[in-house]
Amino acid sequence: MSFLHLSALPTTVLAASLLVLAPDGAHAAKAVTAVKAASAHKNAPALPAYQADLSQTSVSGLSSGGFMAAQFAVAYSATVAGAGIIAGGPYFCSGQPGRFPFIAYLTNALTTCMNPGSAQVAPPVASELLRAANDFARARLIDDTANLKRQRVYLFSGTKDQTVTRPVVEQVEKFYQLAGTPAAQIRFIDTLVAGHAILTDSNQDKPCATTESPFINDCDYVQAGDILQHLYPDLQPASNALTGKLIAFNQRSFIQNAYSSMHHTGYAYIPKACDSESCRVHVVFHGCLQTTQAIGDRFYTSTGYNQVADANKIIVLYPQVEPSPVYPYNPKGCWDFWGYTSINPIDPNFYRKSGTQMAAVKGMLDRLAARRGSR
């Protein structure tokens, strides 16, 4: 069966087909066991309020997290001041090509938005995606795209990355250029011999050119620091020793859809200064196969964000997806950039402010910005 025919199938048949066609069935089976076992933080406390300054909110992410960062930055552009996109594509990437109601979102996500050359299809077209974003903004489904002009943007594509290739990432740059974002606010790194991963300067991580779990590679480059330095040019050097605290919190109160594929627990790093001062917030979206079920605490403790945040009064929010082996079918714990959380796959809402995962993360930001001591 070809993926090109999947969009014509009923939802139940499509889910069954994906169970057979998924490229890593063994991991999906492990994910089922892991989901059942992952209950240590099921009764985590509510996310505290810190009177955070949301006017300087920024986001970043790898792979599906990169797509989610791009998606969130456009949909909530009135809130987001900057975005770091590692091996991710432009807003609404899976919505093009095609016209309603025949858009094959899943097919596009797996081909156009990943390795279009290998799939023998064209890369996404930034001008068409920006046109769609403008239409959505006029319909008030997302914020005004004029806000994109003020955003700072970091982009990365490793030369050994064959999962999400450079032609996809470069369309993010073109998207922002067409939106009027000044060139000085866009930083595109594409010369490192890196695989599909977030990069560190730790010899405990995978070799730079590899693409394998946990997708955290030692490239003698602290990517989290470079992202934050571009998004916030006034940063101080990273802390050698953390003085803040890492908290687990209950995500369920922010999730309004039973089909969210979001974990019951999220995490946040809170610098000590933020207990009494108003801090900025940076949201980090993990990639596929980087959930707590797959790699434990590696993503939110060892990617380098916390050390930079600690010295610069930045709260780091780490929302969490979980693998879902049945509907919504998400066996690798990816963020939704093609519509798996939508009840109606023909008319999904993943790209809108009202999208299940998008609205949940915005709710977390609003909670962090609430008055201290409020409930």
C-alpha cells in the first residue's frame, strides 16, 4: 500500500494501516508498556504562578518540536518574540500541497515536510504557506501575521540530517523573509556535520553525525545557548552550577481534548531569581522519540537550556507529549503538525490557536504569568 492513497481511507482503516506501515513497530510496542508504567508523576502538583513577563516569550524545538515551535510562533505571534527551529519546517507545512477537502496532511508531513528529495516530491512553498497564514489571520484563527516582523528566528539544518532536510528548513527562512522579518533577525546555521539531533558539548552524548536515540549529539556546540543568545542578545554567560529548581507539574488541567496525546506531567526549570522577580519564559518542544517514556529526563535536564536560563532569569517550560499506540495514533510521541489530535481529519485544527496542543501550551504560559499565590 502506498502512503499516497492513505488520505482517501476512513479513519479506522487509516489507523490500522499505519499500525502496519509504521517504520518502528518495535518501538511502538515498547511505548505501550512505557505508557502504562509511567505513573510516577501522575499526581504532580499544579503549575505555580510566577508573574512571568510574557511579552518576551520565545519557543524552540527539534524535529516535530521544531515544527511545533514554528506553528506556535505564528499562531500566537502576538505573544511570541522569537523562535528557534532545529530540523523543522514552516508553519502549516503539512497543509500544502492540496486544496480543501483533499489535503493529504499525513502524506505531506511524511514527504514534503521531511525529505522531499527522497520522496520525489517538491519541498514546501513558503509563499503559499504565508498566504494560508494570512487567510487564517483574517479569519481570526491565529494572530495577525504582521507580528512576525518583530520576531527573532534561529534555524538549523545539519549536513548529515536525512530526516528533515535543508530544503524544508530553508523554507522557514523564506517564510519569514516574505513576512517582512529583517535579515538581521534571522540566523541560519547549516554547516555543521550533524545528524538529526539537538547539539551539545558533552562527550557523554552521541557522536555529532549520527541520527539515533536519544537524538542529543556531541558537536562541541551548545545549541541551546546559541538559540537563546540569538533570541535574547543581552544574555549573560551560562551558570556553571544551577541555583534554581526543576519542577514537575500537572498538564491535565490545560488539556481540553481526550485525544491530545499529551502526558499527564510536564516540567519546568525555575531560576532562583524567578521566585521573587518577573522572568521571561522560553518553551522547549522535544522531538519524536524524546518523551520521558523513551529517554527519561535527558531532554529537560541535559540539553543546556537550564544553565543559560539560570543566569538570565528565564523560566524554561518543557511541555510533554506521550506515545499513543491507538487513536490518536502517535506511537513515537511526536507533536501534532498534521492533525492527529483533530476529531475530523478532513478539517483539522492543529495549526490554529484553538488546536488542542497549542491551546494547552498557551494555557501553561498564562498560568506562569498569573499573580503569585493565585489559583
